[in-house]
Amino acid sequence: MRRLIENNRIIHALDIKDLDKALEIAKIVQGYVDAIKVSQLFVLRNGLRAISKLRETVNVPILTCFKTADIPEISKEMIQEIIDAGADGVTVHGFVGRDVVKECIKVANQRDAYVFVITEMSHPGALDFMQKIGIKIAKMAKELNARGIVAPATRPNRVGLYRNIVGNDMLIICPGVGAQGGKLGDAILEGANFEIIGRSIYMAEDPRHVASILCSQLKVRLEESSKVAQYRVTALARDT
């Protein structure tokens, strides 16, 4: 399986209808993103072969966001089918409980793939129910040795909270940057490894150009934040 490497810190959520166009966009933006993520809707429209086609087209990992949420027996078979089709990573809802998440992680580990457990989603409705149990889900994901969790870039303070819970060994990927209102870089500055960007890139007239700009802007922001942090440390040392 392909490894997720923090080069650009961006994952592109490629959720368009047309497979040929998706393959074209994936190919031209792969130099500016660290992975391509597709949804269940994308695969329903194009079949499992779409995952294999993407894998043949690009050299970055392919993540799928089916948000698996069924009983253990069904969930693990779903995960197996998705990974065998060529996915390097999958998402699983944490609210379904420990037995489901455990089985999904077991199947993924056998294939050296990533399982990202969803703590809470990035849309406003997640505040109704999901946020109330997000901390419990994050603790469970850590206890079960999941590769990572999903946290909302639209609420970066929650990302920091989850980082404190799962520690530094687990990955945190964050959807919601751009069209949903999340600000580029906020989630990473709170401890995320990657931010997920979809419509801002694939709906652009020139997706490659937009991806390159976002990549550059993110690097500048992270570098500036690092410089500010170092300045504060230096100033504190000077004043003591």
C-alpha cells in the first residue's frame, strides 16, 4: 500500500460524476496534494473499478470515504472489498461502536491499509449528536490502534482537543476547508496532519493552478506561524 507522506499537507476530495474528468483532474493536481479521496457516491456512479483506475493514474495514495457504519460482519466485508479494489485507506464511523471499528481495523491491518475513524463531521448538523460523543470515539480509536481519525477543519479548536487525546502517533485528517468555511491552515496549526479540500479545486476553471496556489499559501502560512512561535520563544528567553 502507498504511504501518506506529509509533503503538501493537502488531500484532494475528488467528488465529481464523470470518471474521465476525475482521472484528468487527479493526474494534473497530484504534484500538489498528498492523496486523492473519493466518496461512496463517486464509486456508486462509476463502480469499484473507479478506485483501480485512479490508482493506475496517479502515484499518490487513494483514500475512500464510504463512512462505513454497519454491523461488524457487513462492515468488515465492505472494508475488504474497498481495499482489494485498490484503496489505501478507508473511513469508519466511530458511533457504531467498538466491535465494528475493531473488525475494520483488523481487516485493514491485514492489507496494510489505513483506517480513519470519524469522530465528528464538518457540517453544522454534526453538532446535534456527533460532537457529544466525539471524545469517546477518539479515545476508542486510540485504544484500538487505528491509523488515524477524522476531525472537522470547520471547528479547529476540536482538532486540538482530539490531538491531545490521541497523541502524536496517530494521523488526523480534516475535511471542510474552502467551500464549507474552514480556513486553510487552521486545522494543521491545531495539530492535524492533513487538510481535505474538494470543491475549491475540482470546481475551479483550472484545478491545477488552484491546487498549486493553495499548496503555496499553506506552506507560507505554516512557515510564518513557525517563525512567530520561534520569535516568542526567543523573546521569552531574552526577558527571563
